[in-house]
Amino acid sequence: MTTASTTRKRSGRVAQVLTRREARMAFLFVLPAFLLFIAFRFGPTIAGVLLSLFDYDISGEIDWRGLEHFQRLVADPLFWRAMGTTLIYTLFAVPISLVLSTVMALGVRRAFRGARFFRSIFFLPVITSLVLAGSIFVWIFSSNGPWSALMAPLGLGGSWLGSTVLVIPAVVVVGVWSRFGYGMMIMIAAMQDVPRELEEAALMDGATAWQRFRSIILPYLRPTIFFLAVIETTFAFQVFDVIYVMTQGGPAHASYSLVYLLYDQGFKYFDYGYAAAVGVALFVMTLAVALVQRLLIGKQR
């Protein structure tokens, strides 16, 4: 018994030594990739924060400014206008995208003839160039475009991109069109975990489609919905390409987003320090919203 016990202890020690050695080898193997990830993922973020504390001239001269750029940010009405535009866009685009993604996923989640075709069609805008799509939507929302003719009976004809009131809804339409396919595919994957027996039992009991969705499907989708809410909110805060192609921030800064303000300050006026301060403010706002949503996810779970 003593010999067997001693043998087992020695075997356990050898296994621990081998495990530690394997762990060291694995760490050394992934270390170069890990260092590259840290450098390219967090390096620009740190550089942006540092740049916001300096005046960086295009000639290469650097002057220390401290928090002056952030003080200017607080006093800049254009910054607050851009933040308001970004928040309004987010408040409209994210809920609409989530609802549309869920509805489309419910429609094509089951296997039927043509299901793959419809999934592909709905996902196609996600992989379509927004520059190309934005150019087409400029014509669609023009005063002579099909959208104007469709909305004319409702008194909403004319160029939506030329209206300070309707330009944000127009941009939201394009933003949702380009993103809902991504959420749809995530929703379809999540719906595969819903036990089909529960739905069939509820159907036999006479439950309506809405009752089946609310009582059976929705509880399984809640973590996925909150995950998509975080992802879509982050994308909405960073909206730029659609605005750049369709409106250039106009008319009268009605579609001027935070990222467009950053672009203008950095690449049009070459005020890199102030542009970096805008980027830091956007990062902090995005992080704060993500943390709040994370807390909500924890409560739902």
C-alpha cells in the first residue's frame, strides 16, 4: 500500500511538472501574437489619449496643452450638436435594427424552400459597400427619387437629405438597412436553442404566435438581444461613412456626428490634438454605455 501510494504521489508530481512545462511552452508560443495584439489594439488608444494632451502640428511640432482641448470641447457648441445628433441616431437606429432583425429571423429560421435564398438576400446589405449604397440612396432620397414620390401623399415629399428634420430619419433608414442582416443571423443561431417541443405544445394548447414568442422564444433570446444592443450601439456611435457619402454632415450640421467632427478637425483643419480629444470623449461615452448595458445583461441573466 505504501509503495502504491508513493508511486501515485510521484506520478502526480511528474504530471504537475509536465503540466507547468507545457503551460510555459504554450505561453512562449502565443507570446509574440499576444504582444502584437496588445501593440496594435491598445497602442493607438493610448497614443490617442496622449495626443489629446498636446498640440501636434502637421510640420511635426508638439506643444503641451494639458486639458485645454477638453475645456474647449465642453465650450464648443458644435461638439454638443454632434453629440446630440449621434445620440438621436443611436436611439432610433438601434431599436429599429433589433426589432427588424428579430422579425426577419422569425420569418426565415425554419427550413423551407427558398429559406437560404431569403437569408442571403437579407444578409447581402451587410457585405455591400456603404459608399456604393450611400451613393444610390442619395438618388433614392432626392426630390426626384422614388422615396419622394412614395412619401408625397403623406406630405413628406421632396429631398429628405436637404431637410434638417428628415435627414436623420433618412440616414437611419440606410444605417438599419446595412446592419439588420447581421443581427438576423445572430438571432437565427440563438433560436436554434429554443426547444421545438415547447412551441409545439403551446401551439396545441391554442397559444397565438405572439404568445408563443413572448413566453417561449423571447426568454431564450434575451441574452442575445442585449449582446446585439451593445454591438449595434457601438456601431451607431461610430456612424460616419453613410453621413460622409450622403450628407457631409449637412444641411446646417443637422447630420453632423461625433466621428464626422473628429474627421473634420483632424483631416480638414489638421487640429490633431482637438480631434484626439473628440475621440477620447467618444471612447468614454461608448464605454459608459457598454458598461450600463453590461449591468443590464447581468440582471437579465
